[in-house]
Amino acid sequence: MMILFLPILIPLLTIILLLIVRKKLAYQHILSVLSVVAQLIVALSIFNKLGESTILVAQAGGWPAPFGISFLADYTATILLIAVALLALPIVIYSIGFIDKVRQQGGLFVLYQGLILGVNGAFLTADIFNLYVWFEVMLISSFVLITLGAAKQQLRGSVKYLVMNLLGSSLFVAAIGLTYSQLGTLNMADIADKIMKQGSTPLLNSAIMLFFIAFGIKAAVFPFFFWLPASYPTPPIAITAFFGATLTKVGVYVMLRFYSLFANMDEAFWQPIIFIVAGLTMLFGVLMAASSYDIRKILSFHIISQIGYMLMGIGLFSLIGLAGALFFIVHNMFSKTAAFMAAGLIKRFKGSYDLNMLGGLYKSKPILAFLFLIPALSLAGIPPTSGFFGKLFLVMGGFQSGEWLITIVAIVVSILTLFSMIKIWNEAVWKPAEEKAVEPSNQKLNPLIIAASFAMTVFTLFLGLTVFWTFDSFTEAAAQLLNPQLYIDAVLNNNRPALN
Amino acid sequence: METEILKIAAKHLKPFLLILSLFVFYRGHNEPGGGFIGGLMAGMALVLYAGAFGVEEAKKLRLAKPLFFIGLGFGLALISSLLGLLVGQGGFMTAVWNQWQFAGFSLKLGSPLLFDLGVYFVVAGMLVKVIFSVMEEDV
């Protein structure tokens, strides 16, 4: 099962190589692209293997399961691995053209690989302390990425980011310590097994609560979201796009995993909490987006609002709810990245992210308008885009489970999202160009930027159009999440060293 | 801040700190110590020197840029984690052990030591990189 280590080894190897060719940007570009392509191939071949034996497990160092660190790939983890590799490719290409040379030489691509390393590790690990380490890898890379270039507003945003995330990390460690003191194990399968067999203790429940608060901070859910709009809009938009697609989604993924393994047997307690948090996250995100006039801010607030939908799927914890949540995560990764990329292009052509300064895009650059239109429609949930299907499955799941309130909130928020997207569309694209607007820059635009943005838009469109073919995999993933026993058996019964 | 005491102390402590860092690093093989602490000590030797003589002087003492050491450290860690596969007696990150005998000494070395050496370089490189960047800032 060596292949499970490749998503970690490839970025690590790339980091080493990138540090060697630090001075030569051309080599850095080629290496970064090759690395991401290799990761995509690896992720796809893991997915291919899942057909044969449902869950892949590998034990690092050959230590048997509850003692060593286990790595596990089920459908959920693999789908997300593929999604991250798939969107990392356009982001790397976009960054080559978009981000200035100084930042590129400052280690941008090394940090990208560091971020991917952390994300891949967090998807695959089955050990809570190892998970903590991957979170730290992500935190370090993302913190340097936020401050890279050290513009004043970047530093201001980064302080909030760092403080909030360090707080989250310390809660995370505290929770790990509590869990270990109660159960004497850090292996996620072993913990779940012990909770199921022995039942929960009050101290263990507080540990799980701490876990959820820690991941809530990372995922920017209500009421821990305020660091996100403060920090995300500050770095160059390619970096913002990467953050929006990975960091918060890992937080949600881990919540999903933990809910499936440690909390779902206590549904009566957890479900209302998750629903309340989900509903408030949706509402707050969308209302704040409605009151902003900066494209980056609006999109950042929508990240928060859409985290609420994913949480709703976790709370439903039904086949269609979980599959919908997972589909929604992937949809959001793609659409949000595409939207940020289009916003970057708007900035390039019109010199601003401020809606008051923009206008006339449709007249001057119709292609650009199209590049923004697709992800915007997708985020708002207009058929036949991926956003529509994601919301459809969630709403169907909500009605199926009889959770009327949260479902109605989801629908209302969806309409408000549409309002936000129409606002951007009207202000930036439709209305005549502002007189005070900055003159469209005539600087030659790197074709790589447009190609990357176009590719991301096509991915978004494709995800929506192929939903009937791909949805089986999402349902498969949801079925695995619904049955944590599969996870436990896969990890604990696979005691053979990796050699055999 | 220019003080003669600090200068002399830094000058003479530097080799001791470096040797001590290697000792602590090797001691970490079986006892408390290890690459992290050793790397911190090695980095501190240079940082102390920079504190006394200034960053520019200290930079002349470096064998290579800190980023080189960070890369080297990652490389060593990666190699040590793959050794288990190459030698064929285990999987990824499996330790490989070997015993050397010479002149009455018996030395048992394994790939964990190589991994630790990687940690040593990463920590030392990172420390020097970070602290030098900050020290340069306020000049």
C-alpha cells in the first residue's frame, strides 16, 4: 500500500527540488506543474484501486495498527485528494502568470507544495496526533503565504489569522491530551472502537467538544469565523483562491470524519448543535456578503456561508445528506477557485476589486464576463451547474429527514447568495463603466492566467454536467461514512506490516 | 550593542556550542537530546556570534545559505524514510539498522539517526534564517 504515501512524498520531494533550484524560476514552474500532475495521477490511481478492496490502509513504518500511525484512503478522502490535485494545477499555472517575481522568488511554489503536503496528509491520516501535525504544516505554509511580500494590509490580516488558528491548535492539542488520558490511544479507528464498546465518559465528551471547536475555528463556522474575512482578502488573489479551496475544507472534512467516527452515536446531543451552527453560519456569511462592496470580501464571506451547507449535510447524517455535503465541498472548491480567478482577471483589466469603481466589463471584455458568470451561477445554485445539484441533494436530504427549519434556512440563504452574485454581475459587468474608474490597463496579460481561469471554469461546468455519472462515487463515500465500523475494521484488522 | 565581553564570549563559545550540539544530537539516539535540540544549539552558536559581531560578520561564517541546509535536511529525512523500502526489509519509514565494528568499538547506526540529522539541519537552518531576517530588519 505504498501508494498511500505518495500524496505525501511527492510534495515533500518537490519541496526539496524546489529549494535546490531556488534561483531559477523557470525550473520552479516546471517542477511545480509536474508535481501537481503526478499527484493527480496518484490520486486517480488510488481511486481506481478503491473499486477492488473498498478501503485502503497503510501502516507507516510497518508498526501494527493501534501503535503506529495508520494512513487510510476511503472514497471520501480520495475524492477530496483528486479535487485538490485537480484544482492545484490551474492555481499553480495562474500564479505563474499572476503573482509578481519577488513573491515567486520568495518561495511561493515551495509554500504551495507545503500547503498541499499538509492538506493531503490531513485527508489520509488515521491518527489524531498525526492530524495535528498536518494541520501545523498547513498553518505554517499558509501563514507564510499570507504574509509573503509583506504588504501592510497583509500583515494586519495575518495577525488575526495566526492568533485564531493558534488558539484552535492549542484547543486541538488539549483535546488530544484528554482523549489519550481517557482511552490510551491516538488511532482514530481505535478511539472509535473503544467509544463504541465502552461508551463515552464526560471527560471524553468534552474532548470531542474541544475537537469540534478547534475544527470550527479552522473551518470558520459561526461564531469563530471573523478571522477569515479579515485575512483572506489580503494576499494576492491566487493565494486567496488556494486558501478558500483547501484550508476551510480540510476543517470541514475533519469534522465530517470525526462526526462519523466519534459523535454520531450521540446524535440526540450533537445534531441540534450542528444544525444551529450550520444555520447561523449560512445566515451570517450571506448577510455580511450582501453588505460588502469588494469582490474579494463578498467571495470570502460566501466561503463562510457555504461552510454552513456542508455542516448541514454532516448534521443530517443520512445517505443523501452526506453525499450532498461531499459533493457540495467539491463544488465549492471548484466554483470558488474559478470565481476568485475571474475576480483576479477583473482586477487586472479594471484595476480594482471595488464594485463602485467597476463597470462595463460586458462591453469591453465579454469573455471575462463569461468566466465570471459560470462560477457565479454555480455558487448561486442555478441549474445545470454543480451548485444547483449540491444544494438540491442537501435540500432533498433535509426534507427526507424532516428537518424543515434548517432546510428552509438553506433555501433562503441560497436566494440571498443569488442576490450577491447578481450584485457583482450588475456592478462589475453590466452597468456602464464608471467615470472615476481606473483606465483599463493595456499591459499584456499572460495567456497562462486566462488559460488557467478558463480551465477552472470548465471544471466547474463539467462537475455540474457529469453529476449523474459521478454521483455514485459520492453516495459510495457517504455509505462508508455512515458505517464507521468499516473504517474501524479496515484499520485495526490490517495488522500486517506494509511489506506483505 | 557593542561589548567586548559578549564578543569574546561569542567567539570562544561558538566552537563549543557546535561540538556540544553534535554531542547532544548523537546522545538523542538513546537518551534525551536529538536533532531538534542539537539543531537549536548549532543555530544559536551562529545567532550568538551575530549578536556580538553583527549579522554581516556572522554571514561570512556560514558554510551555505540557510535554505540550503533546510533543503538538505528535508532530503536526508526523505532518504531515511525510503531506506526501508530500498533495503527491502520493511516498508515506508521502517528503520534500517546496521552494526559497525572497528578497533574494539561497536557502533550501531540506523536510519533514525539519518532522519534526526535531517531534523538537525532543518532546525538549524530555520533558526538562522528567521533570526537573521529579523536582526537585519532593524539595522
